[in-house]
Amino acid sequence: MTNKIFTAGNVVCILFVILAGSSKGNLENWSKKVYPNMSYIDIGGRNLTCRESNLCGNGGFVPFGFNGIIKGAAKCFYAYIGFDVIATTGEEVINPKQTIPISILLTLLTVSICYIGVSIVVSLMVPYYIFDMSAPLSEVFNYVGLEWVYYVVTTGAIISLATGLYASMFPMPRVVYSMSTDGLLFKFLSFLTPKLNTPLWASLLTGLLAGILVLLFDLNQLIDMMSIGTLIAYSLVSACCLSLRYNSNSNERSTKSSNNFISKFKAFLFGYSSEPLYRRLFLPSETKPSRATSHLANTLIFTIMIIILIIGIILNHADLQMAAPITFLIIFLLVLLVLSFILWRQPQDNTITTFKVPLVPFIPILSAFVNVYLVTSLTTATWIRFLVWFGIGIVIYFTYSIRYSKENNFGSHILCPCFHEPYIEDTEQIIDESIF
């Protein structure tokens, strides 16, 4: 109930900003011409020139070009991370396969409309270069003479902070609790209070960790960290969507392949099938997913994600004025199109009767492309911080999670199940039979 009240207040405040700001809108602010020595007074009252502030760009509707749009989109992704609260409540929802996707889509639509509406109104109220990066949104109304609106927007901002804090802290203890009960995190994090059945230590630990990060990093660094984590998660969701659509639900066992190395390697990459590989790629005879087609699809999905990553790096970091980057970009784009066509030719799982992503595999591939392109546009410092955080997770996984996971059937006394003899024997059998 508390969250509903805060969310309603937040939406009302956003609508108020849009309506109140519209009265001071001026379309000329979208076509301003700028020059290096042009002077102006920003929201903070400082007298600056375009050369000093470096905020004027080239003027017009898109002053910083397409790259500026992409960098802005990569940063504003933090506005879309709250809807994962819906996904974490799947165990408490009636008919989650249908209601959760609909709720997520409606939430994304509402957030997009609010975000775009505020951006349009504010950029029409004052020229874009007037903004002070450290000034809150409410200062814009002071600048245009709507002092009374300043206090309303400030109150709404406080409500928004409370809503954002609740939305961020609500799902995290649940995720930690679920991972702990599965054996992936330390057991004490799965402790529930007897009366309220809430994950006590998971809530305290995540709250303490969030507070420490706030003390160590500034706002822009935290936004970049949230953006990179969100974008990578969305990219993985796109890949998983593809994998599930081409997954086989049958229990058939593939025919055993020959013992020569080439056949085993071919089966390892594409799955074993008596059908020639070129026919499996372009003219598959099967109409329903099998183990072989599912394995082939997963190989294609993995290759597509690698190609998308390379294209994103080229677009963001290569000099596209030179012939070599353009040549490699065209080659990788053509490879991506061919692999997408081959994946489209593979049989899909049509047993899903609830919500399904349309136009598979093209929409998930497009989603992954946009996400990867945005994530590769983030700064090197953000990637370093992410890799440090990722490294800590890897250490925890290989020192604790892999031993105490519920999926580990060899016992926690085995330091690394991957090198345990029964595991190796099972893996060799899987490779021989092409069951992946």
C-alpha cells in the first residue's frame, strides 16, 4: 500500500511538471544556433561561453549527433530498472506466465511516456546548454519565473526518491534469499524472521552494501554501474529468449556418433545428426525442435552474440572514416544477417500457449544489438568497475557456490566438480551421444 501511494504521487508530480512546463515551452529552443564565443547565463547564474562549458555542441535539434543520442540513452537506462520488481514477485502472482509480461510491458510504456514527456517539456522551456549538470530539475522552473512550481516539484522529487529507494531495495533481498536457498550464496542469507517471514540478513547485507557504494561513488558513477549491469542483463535475456524458443522438450536420445575426432568435434559444435550440415543450416527437414536442432540453434545464438559485440566495439571505438573499419563492419553485418537467416530457418517450439515474443529471432537479435551497442559506448572506467565486481562474483562462485549448489550431486567435499572423475565420465558420454 505504501509503495502504491508513493508511486501515485510520483506519477502525479510528473504529470504536473509536463502540464506546468508546457506553458513556458518555446519551439525555438529546438533550433538554436550556437558558436564558440556565444555567452549565456546558466541555471546556476554563471556567465559562460560555449567554448568554456563545452555544452553547446553543434546546435539545432540534435546538437551532439547520433553518438550523443546513444550516450544519453546508455545513461538514462537507469530509469527502466525498477520493473524487475515485478519479475521477482512471480511466486506470489496468479498465472504469472501471462500477467507478468503484460505488467512489464505496461510499466515500460508508462515509464517511457513519462520520461519522454518530461524531456520534451524541459528542453522546450530552456535551451539545452543552459542546464547545470548538478542542478535538480526544479531549478528550471525558477529560471523561467515559475517559483511556486519549484516547491511542488521539489516535494515530488522527495517522493520519487522514496519510491526509487523502495523499488531498489524490495527485490534485492528476495534475489539474495533465492540464491541462498539454492546454495549459490552463503546459507545464513536464507534466514527468515519467525513472525514476518522476511529475509533478515539478506535485507541488512544488501542495504549496508548499497550504503557503502553510495559513500564511495558519485551519482554519475552509480548511474553508469546500474546502466552497464542492466544492459548486460537485458542482452542475456534476449539470448535466453532465443535459446528457449528453439529448445527441445523431447526426451529422445541422439544416435551415437563415430569415434573419430572430426565427427566428435562436429557433434560438439552442431549436435549429431545423420542429415548433411548444409541441409540442416538452410533446408532443415525437421518441423519440431530436437536435441540436434536445439544444439545447432544454441551454437548460432552464441556466435551471433559474439558478432554483435564485435560490431558494437567497431561502431563505438573505431575510426569509421578509414577503409579498414568500414570493411570489417560490412563483413560482420553480412555475417550477422546470414546467421540470423539460418537461425530463422530452424524449427521453433510451438507448445508455448501464453505470452510469446513475436518475430523470433529478429526482435530478440535487434534487442541484443541495441543493448550491446549501448553497453560498449560506456566509459572504460565503468567497465573496469564492472569487471572488478564481476571478478568478486566469480571468486564466490568457484570457492563456494559450485560446491554447495543444489545441482552439485557429488557433495560439498569435492572442491571442483568439473574435475571430478564421475563428472568427466558423464561429460564424455554426453559428447559421444551429442546430448547437451
